[in-house]
Amino acid sequence: MLFAIEEINRNPNLLPNISLGFDIYNALHSEQRNLEIPIIWQSRLGKYNPNYNCRKESKSVAVLTGKSWALSIQVGILLELYKIPQLTYGFHDPNLSDDGQFPSIYQMAPKDTSLALGMVSLMLHFSWTWVGLAISEDKRGFQFLWDLREEMDRNGVCAAFVEMIPITERSYFSLDWQYHLRIKESSVKVVVIYGDSDSLMGLDFWRWRLLVIGKVWIMTSKWDIPTYERDFFLDSFHGALIFSYHHGDIPGFKTFIQTVNPVKYPEDFYLTKLWFILFDCLVSESDCNTLENCPPNASLDLMPSLLFDKDMNEGSYNVYNAVYAVAQSLQEMLLQQVEIQSVGNGDGLIVESWQLHPYLKNIQFKNPVGDHLILDEARKLDARFDILNFGNFPEGFGLKVKVGQFASDMPHDQQFSISEEMIEWNAGFSETPYSVCSEKCIPGFSKTPQLGKPACCFLCTACPENEISNETDIEHCVKCPDHQYANSERTRCIQKTVTFLAYGDPLGMTLVCTALCLSFLTAVILGVFLKHWDTPIVKANNRTLSYILLISLKLCFLCSLLLIGRPNTATCSLQQITFAIVFTVTVSTVLAKTITVVLAFKVTAPGRRMRQCLVSGAPNFVIPICSLIQMTLCGIWLGTSPPFVDKDAHSEPGYIIIECNKGSATAFYCVLGYLGCLAFVSFIVAFLARNLPDTFNEAKLLTFSMLVFCSVWVTFLPVYHSTKGKVMAAVEIFSILASSAGLLGCIFAPKCYIILLRPDRNTQHGLLYKSPSGGNKLS
């Protein structure tokens, strides 16, 4: 303040021919005695006489107060009665911005509405998501707590604890000081402290008992760190990060600090006392305000920051601007009075305090540093903050270094900046501190909330199958598209490989070879039968039906090849239709042969009707009738919902299987059911004919062949529905080959044995009488 007043008095362009002066009154640190000094100042009698002014000379035109907002409010209520302007140099307080309640209070500090955002930006930069809060227990503290929690919740930062620091003098000496222990014993590495010097006195009361290290303190301003004769308390705050209002450097201030001494300002009693204490000066016997034997180089510049802050901090900067605001307002007011009437040299100038209000409210100027100043709350800009790192090395000096800045009026990606390499952390940390409730969930895991705990406390759960997370701390895993699958680490989706039961696959190649071999074997048997067409064994039980059965079995083996290879629309339709019709022909042929056997042994009289049926070849009509019914069912299937090419992306991880979809499941099971019924009827008929004489018939062979056939397909159904993808097609092919091979082997193997190995039995006599080792002859 003194520096600003002297600078103004030397400025010929500001208040020419007028010298500014000041009175200093000590604001007692007592809620009960806050109004004592303002009343004495008003009465000018040195005692309490409210509403009296017994000094005729001009009074001060404005009052400068701070830092406590409570003091400013209490004094402001009193001064409002006299319309005296009050300029505060403490923190900006929204409570004091109410023009209706405090029209005479002007806050020099810029708005700090973005302070909460700046602190949260700092937390996010270092990934501090688990922090403690120690907030002053007052209106301003509660408002800041509300703003900070809102920003923390929006950005995923949680409060491990919230401790409200008492600010009244009674609470300093209260026995309820357990919050000190809670802060010290908490596992939280980062603690936000918000409040002015008064509020931190509550935090500092037990400083001699509690030395807290291993924590990073985020504070609101440098001057909030108390400095006392015992400096080890500063070790607790070593490494603190402090948000301080940004301001320019005032030229000449350091020189002014270096030249201040009691000789230059003999009227300053506090300066004399400070010299006496710090530099071991002696008090003159003739004048107690005069010092003797002081060091010749004694200067405030030599004092450690612990005892005297030589830098222009934000509080000092606000005082500097307050003096200039009053001077500029006086200048405007005097210029306006000059226009109305001529004013002399100023000796007789009388200025009333209330006259300054219109000028203070509308004032807008640049201070000597070049910063733009506005006192009107509606037009005042938000503050920019310097981020300072507090260090106590060398011990007791309490140095601060600017390591970053925050400006809410800048673009989002340029608002916050910090130089980590410049930060000196607390002695409890060997590297950048880490403060989280739960460790980060690495890619491949997602966060699972814990019941009853904050959002920052969570469990890391592995992503489910075919879901991934490729970033840390993902809330939910993302499902891979159908054409992709998750890798084993669940960190990325990989393109699936398109596959099908191909001819080149080992399984496909095996099935193809098997089908071709069986088909060739069937062709060989057919050739044998054609070569020996006139032998009794071939003519028995209708050789035409045997030829039809062999050809249909050959087609059964070959139709399995339609299920191998990349499916297309044509093959998908042919697979099921060919299978259904060819197998219907095969089974109906077996049924016809069985009926032939029954009719052959049941007919005894030449003129009976059943004999006529046998002679006329009626059993042969079974084949076209049964086949026609099956073809009708297949036609309905193709006309309503035919098979089509489909993709199965779920059966085998990492693969998309190209397969044939049956289309209508109802039609498929109707076709399969009809074939099953036909096979069951054939089995029953053959079973009933099993005890007929077996020299001329093959009833037992037909019975056993249909038993094998039915067993294969009954086993096929559950196995088919329990498999997926290529294996499903392989199971169907295997069932086709096995059932067809069963019919081929059971019916034609014994006949081929007789034809090729026992030609002696392939005669009329051989068929009428068995070999000597055989059974009974036919009678």
C-alpha cells in the first residue's frame, strides 16, 4: 500500500497537487471485537462513541479490509450506515457480490468461479481420482465444496473424506480435533485445502503434535500457509501445489523493499519493532522510537520468506490495485467537479466518502503493469491462476516456484498446462504421487461398481466372451461384430475366417473318399449281379428290385458329396431334396422286397387273389407311390420355405461357417418323419417275416438291415442337434454313409459271398438243399 501511494504521489498525471495519505488500524482477531476498531476510527476519539465524529479535518475516503471475508462483512455492515466505500483484498467471495446487501463493498480479487475446474484439471492430469477435502466451515467453504464436488462428479473424481475446518476462535481450543488424526491416518495421498488464513489456523492448532508427510496438498493461495517461529510445520506442506491469481510483475517493487528501513519511515512503529526483533538493534535511551547499533546492511531483502514475504503475491497485488482504484476514482470525481466549478490548489478540497461510489462502480482502467481492472461484479472477468509449487528447501525459507497455469477463458485444450519436471514433491514420495481407490482396469477388463462404495472404488472384471475393451477404465465392454471375434486378451476384435466343410479338409477328404469307395463298391456289386443275372440267387426275391436298390444305394453314397464344399443356393436345395427322394426310393425298395417275400410264402393256392398280386408285380408299385408322396412333401417345402445359404458366426470361435439353413424346420422334419415312418414300416414287416424259411427269401437279412438303418438314424437325431458348424454336416454325411452301408452290407454281402466264393450253392439244387454242414433241407 505504501509503495502504491508513493508511486501515485510521484505521478504528475494522477491527482496532481494532491498527496494521498493513510491511517492504519489493527484488525483484532476476535469475532467479538471486530467492530471495535472501525468505531474508534469513525469517532476519532480513541474510544467508543458510535455516530460521533469529533475531528473536523477530512477523514479517509475509503477503507481497505481483508483478508477474512467474515471481517469484511461485519465491517461492511457498519460502514454501509455511512456509505463509506470498502475495498477488500482477500479472496473473491460471491456472498459479497450482492449489491443489494453490500452496495458499498468492492472486491479487488477477480472472480474465482473456475477454481474448482482448475483443481479438478490438475487431478485429472496426474490421474488422482481419490482425494481428501479439508474445507473451511463457512459460507464460502460450503459454496466451494458444492462447486468442487460437482466438477469432481462430472469428471469421475471421488472424495475419500470431507473434513470441515472450524474457523471460530472457540473451535481452535475445542477438544474435538480428531479430524487432524483422520487426515493424517487416511491412505489418501492428495488433500485439497480451501480457506483463508483464519480457517487454516484451525488446521494448524495441533501442529506441534502432528507432522503430516507423504501427502500432496492442493491449496488456494500461497499466503494460506502459516509461517511461525517453528518451521518444521512447513515440512508437512513441502511439495504443495498452490493456485494463485495470475498477475504481472510490478517494476520497482523489489527495489522499494530493499530500501525500506526505520530511518526512512520513522513514523512506522511496526517497522521499528521488526528491526529491533530481527537485527538485534538497541533502543535509544532518549527516544524509544529510535534504534541504535543496527547492522549497516540490514534490509527486508535479507529476511527469509518464512518471516517476511518479499514477493508481490496476489494479496499484495490486490492492495496495490485498490489504492489505484481509489486514486483513479478521485481523479474522475475531481475532473468532473472542475467542469462544474473552478477548484483551487486542493488545500480546501473536501471529499465525502459517499461521493466515490458512482466512480468506483463504473471505473475501468489499466494499472501500471498493464492489467485491465474492473470493479463492477457484472463485468468482472474470471481469474487466471498460476500453479505454484511450495518448497521448504533451504529449510525455513518457504520458497515457491511457478510450475503451471490455468485459464478458463482459453480453448479447452489450452486451459491447463504444467511442467512436471519442475515440481518438488513431498519427502514421502520418490516419484509422482499416485492416489486412487482402485487400480486402473487394464484393457480386456471393465469396471464393476462395488455396492455401497464411491464410483472410484470398483472391481476389474474380465470382459465376457466375444467382448473387448481396448482402453483403461472402461465402464462396459464392447461386443465384437458378428464377423469378428475377441482375441484371448479381450483387447481387440479379429476378423473371423470364413470356413465350411471343404473337400481339402482332412475330415472332408476322408468323407469324400469313403463315399466314393462305397459308391464304387456298390457299382461292383451291381456289376456282379448283372453278370450273374440268370442265377437263382439273383433271381430270388425279384432281381429288378435288387437292381433298383443297388442303384438307389449308389445314389445315396453320392448324394453325401452335395454336403461337402462351399454351399450355394443350388446345392443347399439339392442336398435335402436329393437325400429325401433317394432314401425314400431305397427304403421303399426294401419295403417292396419285404412284401414280395411275405407274399411269396403266404400264397399257397394258384387261384388266390394274393397270388395274382404277386404274379402281376403289385409290390413294385410301392416304390413310385412312396416316392410320389415324398416328392410332394419336398415340392411343398421348396415352394414355401426352401433351404438357403446361411452364415454361422457363433459355433466356432474365430470362424464364420458357411452352411445351408434348412429353411422351414417343419418341412424338414415332415420329410424326415415320413422317411422314418417308411423305414419303421419296412422294419416291422421284415421283422414279422423273419421266421419264414430262409432258403428262398432274405427276410432275416432285410430285418437286420432295417434294424441297422433305424439305429443309425435314431442315433443321428440327438447327435445332430448337439453339434454345430462343420461337424453338423459331417454327422449328417456319416449317417447317410453308415445307414446306406448297413443296407448294402446286410442285404448283398451274403449274396456276393455265395456268388463269388460259393458258386456251388448258386444252383437250384444248392438252394433246395444246404451244404452238409448246413441246416435242414427244404421239405
